[in-house]
Amino acid sequence: MKHISLMGATGSIGTQTLDVLKEHPDEFRLSAFSVGKNLDLARKIIVEFQPELVSLSEKNDMEVLKSEFPGISFTYGQQGLTEVAVYHKADVLVNAVLGSVGLEPTLQAIEEKKTIAIANKETLVTAGHLVMEAAKKNGVSLLPVDSEHSAIFQALQGEKEKNIEKLILTASGGSFRDKTREELQNVTVEQALNHPNWSMGAKITIDSASMMNKGLEVIEAHWLFSMPYENIDVLLHKESIIHSMIEFHDSSVIAQLGTPDMRVPIQYALTYPDRLPLPSANRLNLAEIGKLHFTAMDFNRFRCLQLAYDAGKAGGSMPTVLNAANEAAVAAFLEGKISFLQIEEYIERALHAHQHIANPGLTEIKSADAEARKYVSSLI
Ligand code: NDP
Ligand code: NDP
Ligand code: MG
């Protein structure tokens, strides 16, 4: 029996993680979880999974649930997230929270030698060097949940990282795949949220439409697989059937395929190095699909991807600023305060305004993050 703590239980990845746990009640037990503000869903999860510790974003919400469930421990806020992350009974932390708030709890969980199943890519983008350093020092495994990184991780089994020529991350192209830049001028929030292949949280759906999601994933891949940016390619593949590929020095390519279903990479991270059945997953039927399509990436059309490569290569505090400015700009877009193309504009301006720090520690990361958010707010 593996004990799981789950940050972000009410989100898209969080609820799908719960689905995986439900499929294998003899294998997994949910010991602790965190939510943001979704009290209704938190109640349902408590009733169904009977955890020992629950954290909410707000103190008031915590008081409400505390009075309803006297047998369970409750906590709240940033401290609460960390308490869930390091919960003493948990063997594995599933980090499915949104944004760079996931960083410090993850670092703490690594210090406590928890295995980390990581969906929360912002944590790796904002301070990948700190996370990887801590993981190495503590002998902790970081198991990717993001489908592209899970694909690479799966393709790597039995292989050696030193034999990799390059990583090829596939990108669906998001909801605006077929639009020109002119057509992007006036797109709405509703149009952006209508992703063709995956049903995901609002922020990552916008990131997919702007291609920043792929940019964040390039940086995530750089850290998870110690790969120079020059050796990470992105390929448009609209069907989301090939989830990513590795090309080896001998020119052989290994790809991982499957129907688009996040429960598969979530479950793999939880069962690794073993696998379990997932009876409710749709099987891949290539004869039915018939054709798969691939197109080279257009870096002018998808400016955010170029910004991410540039910030990644510059390193230091630049990816922190990229990520924080993106979080702030996407939130403003979702609130209807800025246009879609202003997202990339504000990120670029935040990167220009920032004084690069070469090897930032946690304090410098936090202040670069706060500074970038403040800068973007000042533009709105
Ligand atoms: P959602 O928006 O669906 O869920 C986010 C979760 O985090 C919710 O439980 C939310 O709580 C909680 N949360 C949000 N902000 C805070 C905060 N400030 N403090 C505490 N809790 C907070 O996101 P997704 O599930 O889509 O994505 C989660 C992570 O996984 C992201 O990093 C994303 O990039 C990554 N990812 C997602 C994929 C997907 O298919 N969705 C695929 C690959 C990666 P509440 O709702 O209760 O307020
Ligand atoms: P169910 O329809 O049986 O959903 C489980 C319960 O969760 C129902 O009581 C439903 O309430 C409630 N629920 C579902 N989605 C939400 C939501 N977004 N916010 C608040 N409550 C919700 O199971 P399905 O498999 O059809 O679930 C639908 C989707 O929601 C799936 O993708 C699943 O991954 C996810 N989910 C999973 C949960 C879990 O604990 N495993 C919990 C909630 C959602 P009602 O039908 O009355 O709205
Ligand atoms: Mg992904």
C-alpha cells in the first residue's frame, strides 16, 4: 500500500489522480490533500477518501470544514501546502497544484525524502536548478506527470541518458492552432478555453493556446533530463497521439503513443517502475485514426515559445521571471483585462526590465517572482 499526499486535489490533474486511486484501492491510500477554494469538491473528496490531513487556501474555509469533519486534521495557506507535502505517512507527493506556489512545498518534501510525482511544471521552470540539486543531494526521484515528459521517461527505460541525441516534444498547437497572428488579435477567453484534445485547467489551456505551455515544457525537460536547450526540439502534432520522442545518437527514434488521457501518465508515475491495468482508458486504434500529422514549429507565430527558449538559455533568474510574468498575464487575460497577444508582450517587457541574477537562491527566486508579477500588474 502506497500512501499518497496530493497538492491541488480539486484541479484537473488532482481529480484525475483521485480517479486513478479509486481504480486501485488496494494499492493506494490518500493520506493528505490540499485544495485552493473549492469547498464543495473538498467535502466530496473527504467523504470518499477519508484522509487524515486537509489543507485549504483560506483560514475561514478551513474553519468551516473543521466544524463539519471533527475527526480530520485541517490546516491552511502556504504553510498548509507544505504540511501536506511533507505529511509523515505519505510515501509519494503528487504535486498537482497550479503555479510557483508549489516550489517551497516541493523543496521541503524533497528534504523529507518523499518521492515526487510532478505535474506542477511552474515549480521546475521557476527554480529547476534548486529542485534538481535538492533531489540529487537527497537521492529523491522526480517522476514526471506531464504527458510529454512521461513519454520521454517511458522511452528512456533501459536506455542511457548519455546516448540521447535530442528530445522531440510534441505540441497539439492548442485552441488557436490554425489562426494567423492577425486573427489572434481579437480572440476571446471562451475561444481560448476551448482546447481541441485535452480537458485541462484554465491556466494551462491558455498556455497551450499561446504555446507558452510548450515553452515551459522545454525548460521542464531541460531540468528533468539534463538536456541542453539546443538538443530539445518541438514538433506540431495535432492529434496528440505521439506524446513525445527521443532520438538517439545512432539515429533511432523511440516514441510513446496512446490516446490523450492524463490518467495514464499520472498512474505511471504512481506505479513506476511497475505498471497496473487502467481498464477505463481508451485503447489506441491506429487503423481507425489512419493518419498522424506533423508540422515544423513556427517561432514567429508562437512568440512565447521563442521567449521560453531564450529565457531558458539565459538561465539564472530569467525563467523565474518568464514564469511569474506569464502567470500574472494569463490571470489578467482570464479576467478580461488584457488581450491574448498582450500576454506575450507583457512577458517580453518583464524579461527586458529584469536585472539578470546568475545563480539565484530561494530568496532571490522569490523576489524575482514577486517583482515580475508587480511589473506586469503595473502595465495593466
Ligand atoms: P487546475 O486549475 O485545474 O487546478 C489547480 C489546483 O490547484 C486546484 O486544486 C486549485 O484549487 C489549486 N490551487 C490553485 N491555486 C492555488 C493556490 N494559490 N494555493 C493553493 N492551491 C491552489 O490546474 P491543472 O490541474 O490543469 O494543472 C495543475 C498543474 O499541472 C499545472 O502546473 C499544470 O501546468 C500541470 N499540468 C496539467 C495538465 C492537465 O491536463 N490539466 C497536464 C500537464 C501538466 P481550487 O480549485 O480548489 O481553488
Ligand atoms: P461522477 O460524475 O460520479 O463525479 C463524482 C462526484 O463528483 C459527483 O458527485 C459529482 O457531482 C462531483 N463532481 C464532478 N465534477 C465536479 C466538479 N468539477 N466540481 C464539483 N463537483 C464535481 O464521476 P465522473 O467520473 O463522471 O467525474 C467527472 C469528472 O470529474 C471526471 O473527469 C473526474 O475525473 C472528475 N472528478 C473526480 C472526482 C473524484 O473524487 N475522483 C471528484 C470530482 C470530479 P455532480 O454530478 O452532482 O456535479
Ligand atoms: Mg504537457
